[in-house]
Amino acid sequence: MSSAADKKREIIAGLTTFFTMSYIVIVNPAILSTHGTGMSFSGVLTATVLLAFSMTLLMGLYAKLPFAVAPGMGMNAFIAYTIILSEKVPWKIALGITFWAGVLFVVVSVTSIRTSIANAIPPNLKLAAGAGIGLFLTFIGLRNAGFIVGDPVTFVKLGPLDFKTLLFLGGFVLSLILLQKKSPFAFLASIFFVTTAAVAFNMVSLPAHFFSLPDFKSVFMKFNLVGALKLTFLPSMAAVMLTDLFDSISTFVGVSTAAHLLDEKGEPLHLREGLIVDAFATLAAGILGTSSGTAYIESAAGIEIGGRTGLTSVVTALCFLPCLFIAPLAGIVPPYATAPVLVIVGSLLFRNVTSLNLSGFEEIIPAFLTIVLIPLTFSITQGILWGFVSYVFLYFLAGRKKEIHSVMWWIAAASIGMILLDHFAYK
């Protein structure tokens, strides 16, 4: 393939990743500015865009990886609902906690500790992480499409076959047809088709104003560094740092393994550089005025369409810049327009199950727990943590203690600590 063709595919991949994750521009400020937090929607939106732009650009130029970075879903809810609303921590201190967690994160990342952790994870759990992320993406997509809805008796059930669901199915079929023809526009065409149809049938309203100025007054540089250093905030700081640690490792390992972005040793390409960028995304988040940033699993959409280098991330980063001024337009793309992409990418990531080693219960159970707990707990972190703990425990029980990597003992111990911290810190 020619260099021009390669660049074209990378550009399309970058655009695809952006449209697949562009929801964060609206969703993140909506969560962090929820009633009672005191944070400004416009300020957090500006912070969200700046963090996504700067850290995704750094991921492309420094780490040379096709991963996009933005405030993490889950961590924003943790900051808003747990730290600020439940624990009554002022939002400025919450941002300070995020900053100091980022400092700890960077210290760990610039050493060999974090890379050692990633490299110590057994191949079976790496494959299981990829498959679990695939199920997670699929569940999110089906839920966003209204194909699956909540139920008080059965927890989830098939949703109504309404026009929104039909648009999702139309976009899904369109993507599959174009993928079969190996069209690089498969995902973009699906998103454009569903969004255009939604606008045409008045399911999505055009904003009253297309332009808005960035807000640098409300949350930018408002973090309280001194107040965040109180001992009582240490559990919160540790929770932010450890959650980001395992989220980023699982995303890099899972997506890289699924997409075959591996070196000759079978390890994720440029892993150390990517992890360092991810760490700085947490530190920068506290400064800018948002929750911690992390590599996005939605990057798998662009990677699957052909993104293989940092050019993909550079394109994605540049796509975020206009959102500083036309943020109202970012809300036009409805969740069900990106749902077909998430479902298809999820199924492609799930194909790793064919390579799993299922020769004994010490292999089967950790992999199985990792796969099912990621979507069932709606947390990549929880699936990975329980996979780590069960792997060490069952290998020890099976008399295979010598086969356990020395670092895995520490990973399992840290995983137990993280599980307990999550359970007791805010009781």
C-alpha cells in the first residue's frame, strides 16, 4: 500500500475515533456539573475539550500510538457523586485530589514499575481483557440504541422496537455492508446516516446557537492543592490513582492485544510512553478543571478501521479543537448513532476468545471472571482486579506456584487492596 493510502486510512481512523467518543464533550460536563457539585457546565466542557486535545495530541506525537485520551467515564461519576456529593468534599479540593493522584501516577509511570505490571500479566488474562472489553462496548452500544433496557425483575430485557432502534439497526447493517466491501468509511457512513435521519425526523434538534466561547473563568486553575493534602483525603487520592492505573493498563493491554499492536515479544507497542501520557492526563485534569483522563477503549473503533500510528491520534486531537467554539453542535450526534460502531467493534474484540487456554480450572475461571465481570459491573477495573486475584489464588491451589510471575503476587495484593478500598472507603 502506498504512503498516501496509509495516511488516508490513518486520517479516516482518527475521524472515526473522534466521532465514536465525541459524546464525552457533552456527557462529562453534564455529570460533573450535576446539581449540587458547584461546578460550571461550560467550564468543565472547556476543560474536557482541552484535556482531550492536548493529551491525545501527546499520545500521537510522543507515544506514537493511535489511542485517544479524554476524561474517563466512571471516574467522573466517582468524583461528582462519591467525593463531592456523598463525602461533601468541595469541588476545588476534589480537583486537588485529582492533581495529586496524577503526581503519584506520573512517579509510578516514569519508573519501570508500571511497565513491569503490564508485562507480568499472563497472556490468558490479556486475551480475556480484550474479550471483556468487547462485551462491555457491545453492552454500551445496545443500551445506547435502546435495544436493551432496564427491568426491575430481570435486570435487563429487550427494548421496544421503536424508530430509534430501527435507525440503529439500519446503521448496523450499513456498517456491515461497507465493512464487507472493505470500505474505510464504514463507521463514519453509519454515524452520518443515523444522525442525518434523526435530524430529518426531528428526533434531534439543532442548537439555537452554533458558536460558544471557551470558559476559562469558572474551573480552570481553581484546584485546591493544600486542602487536598489532608490525611482524610488519602483514600480518595489512592482510589483515583489506582483506578486510573488499572483502567489504563487494561485498555492498553486489551485493545493492543485484540488489534495485534504488539512488538516481537508479544507486548503492546510503546507501552511505557503510552502509560506516561495517560499518567499526565490525570495530573492535567486537576489543573484544567475536570476528572482524570485515560486512554479510551473507543479508540478500538479507529484502530479496527486501520489506525496504526500516532497520526490517528493527531487527527482525533485536532477534531476536538473546534468543540471549544461549536460545543452545541457536538451534542447533535445522538448515542444511538454511534451504537452500531460500538457493537461491531465489540464483536471484533471478542474474537480473542478463540485463543484462550482453557486446559484447566486455573486457566478457565480467571479468564471467565475477567470477561463477564467487565460488562456486568460496568467496570473494566473490577473485571481485571478479580481476574488477577483469582489467577494467583487458583494457580497456587493447583500447585503451580512456581509458574506465577513474581510481580503478579504484588499485583494480586494490590488488587485485593483496591477491591477493599472501593468497598469500605466511603461506607
